[in-house]
Amino acid sequence: MNRIIREVRTKDMAEIMKVMDAAKQIMRQSGNMHQWGEGYPSVAVINADMEKGGDFVVEDDGMIVGYFAFLQSPEPTYQKIYGGEWIDDEQPYHVVHRIASYPEARGIFSSIMDFCFSHDANIRIDTHCDNQIMQHNILKHGFVYCGIIYLASGDERLAYQRIISKELWTTYRK
């Protein structure tokens, strides 16, 4: 298998939306009934990621099997955190949003994290309290739970951060 991560192209939109639908099905089957309701993420949301230069697809042998947004700080909803604190609230960071993949695509989260940490040593991520699969992956990849953040809609999310050492970051960048 030949896996690559690349920036989204306009012609990818239909495939990305299929990946989003598959991810919603995974969520519902695992008991996550409230995250990513009807119409979210929309084409407009993906286009907004594209305008910020932070949207990517994961391809296996030329087929799109995953999507994620990798955006530079600041993230407005991360300005206030409740019930905890960020590991480092001074340095710039990147945030990962909207991770989605087909159920048969394996190792997508690991591939995304390898990509992200090859670009920044300071990463933040959040997820819905019902998203047990994402929470498992986040913790498995060394993130630390930092507290609760609230989206612009008022929805609550569990927030995490991971900062890797310069030595480890050098390894990722190779």
C-alpha cells in the first residue's frame, strides 16, 4: 500500500463528503449519537479549511480514504479552557480538526499524527465526550487531557495537547 497525505483539491469534494458520511456511521455505530449532526461537516466547512490552507486528504494507492484539517493557531474556541489548563499557553501551535476515514482504512490517525508532528511540535486537538474511539486514539498517541473548551455553537469538547521534544521533532521531520 502506498499512503500519502496531500492538500485537498477542489475536485476532491465529493470523495471527502463520502468519507465524512462513513465517519458519521462509525460514530453512530460506536454510540456517539450527537457529534457531527445533520449537515456537518458541510462543503462550506471544508472550503473554509481550504481557504486557510489547512485541509488534507489521506490517500491509499491513489484513493481518498481520509480527511483532516491542520490549522495554525490561534483557535478562537481554545482561548478559554475550563477545569484545567493547556500544557503551554504561550507558544504557537497547530490544531487538528475533522479527522474522518473509511472504517476499512487502518492506521489513519497514526499517519495523520506523523504528518502533523513533522510540521509542528505543539499540537492541540479536541473531541466530543461521546467519541470514545477518538479519545482512545488521542491518548494512545501521547496527548494529555487539558480540560473543557466550548465551540462557537456552545457545544462542549474535551481538549488535549501534546508537545514533543526538539529531539523527537527532529526525528519526525526526517
